[in-house]
Amino acid sequence: MSDIIPLAYWQALIAVVDHNGYAQAAEALGKSQSAVSYAIQRLEDQLGLRLFRLQGRRAVPTHSGQILLQRARVLVEHAQGLGSAGRQLAAGREPLLRVAIDAICPDWLLLAALVQFSKDCQATRVEIQETVLSGTDEALLRREADLVITSRIPQGFSGEPMMQVRFVAVAAPDHPLHALGRPLQWADLRQHRQLVVRDSGTRRESSGWLDAEQRWTFSEPITSIRAACAGLGFAWYAEQRIRDELKDGRLRVLPLQEGRHRYAMLYRVFAQPDFIGPACQELANALDEQIRAAGLGPSSP
């Protein structure tokens, strides 16, 4: 008996479970029902285990089947990733690159990196997803991105520090908080409207100081920034994200007595570090180069 079990047998196991039966699995796999039944039978014979039991008309995985199902999913996912990597390398560069980037990353920095990237990767389509808090984690966990720029690394992944982000509390020049003409206490902030950006993930997490009596929540950072410029409230923003608004005076840093600055680290995470496509690596390199050119490395103040 051969020790090597064909990948198709494991795919049949997954399909029968996911599609609730042999007939549905056969349709999903584009095979005959007899072919799926044969694959499961051969798998059970080679393993010496019962993988399914009948429950009415349904094939329900046994305890052993459930355990092997999880391993089978990992095996098939890795095999698909290997095949995808091979096709990408044969083509020179990936036809599609998916990027999830935390909204605290300066948009001008991303655009500069994309300009550099586009010179050599014109044939690669790029999908950019701006995320907030747990939305970045989910892009990784759901395999919706190849390259992720995030302020936190989900369990099971590793990342490389890219740049330190400093947050500043700001408001429009004519906001009442600036008119006080003195260092501000937390009690001063509580009396005014705070502008925040909603977590783009399903967990709807919060971050930072959220003690104001009134808050307006936005789904897009740029809308929140425009609202702050219009004098509709105060907010903490990544300093480099609002550098133009600070430079031309549309926003001014609030003179907080304490807690004026907060810091976060942005990390680069590859969804499949063992199978990094050429285009994915080139965009990561372009981001690194732009960060160095701007003097915003991991240890920069």
C-alpha cells in the first residue's frame, strides 16, 4: 500500500463536508458522484479509518474525520498556494496584488510607493483596501490581502517594523479649545465634540481616548479630517496623515498639558511569507524606500 495519498482524496473529504453530501460535493468539484465516493472509500482504506457515518441521508464526519478535516484544509490551502506561486513566477509577476493598509499610514507615502512600483509592474493590477483596527487583522485572516501594512500583528503571523506613527490632538484654528489660550486639561476636551473613525472590521473595536460627552463617528478617515477642518470637532490623527492640513493652517495641534502625543508602530506582514510574489516584494521594497527617504523609519522620532 502506498503511503502517498493523492491531494484529490483530501479535496473530496473537504467538499463532502462543506457541501453536505456526495452529490453536492461532486457538483462543486465538477466530478461524478461515483468519483467522489471512490475517493472517500480509497482514503478510508489507506488510512484504516471510518471518516463518515450516515445520519439519515446525510454523511456526517466521524470524530476521526473531523480531526483529519482540519489538517486536510491546511494541506489543500498550502498546495493551492504553491501552485499559485508557481504560476506567478512563470508569468514573471503576479497579475493581481491585493494590499490592505491601515488608514493611519500616510496616503501620500503610499501613492509615492505606487508611482515607483508602477514603473516596473505596469501589468499587475493592484487592489488597495484601507482598513481600521480589526479590519486589517481580518484582511489577513480571511486571505483577502497578499501584503498588509498594520499597526498590530495577528496571532499566527510575523511582521517587520516599517515606521513609527505619531498621533497628535488637533482642531481647526477657530475651534473654541484654541480660544482658551492655555494648556488644556482632559476636562476641557470632555465638553467638546470628538471625531473618531469607526473600526472597519466586524469586531468594532475602539482605540485611544474616548471620554468626550459627544462623539461623531466616521467610516472614512478623510471625511473625519475634513470635518475637523470645518470646525466640527477635535480629533487625534496620525501626524504625517494630516501634514498638509497642519502646514497650511487648516488644523492646529491642541496644547494639551499631558498626553499630547501617542505612538504606534506600522508593520509589514506578508500573508504567505514562504510564497512572496515578485510584485508583492517590489511594492514592499518601494514602501521601505519611500519611508527611508522621508526619514520615517522605525526609530524615527
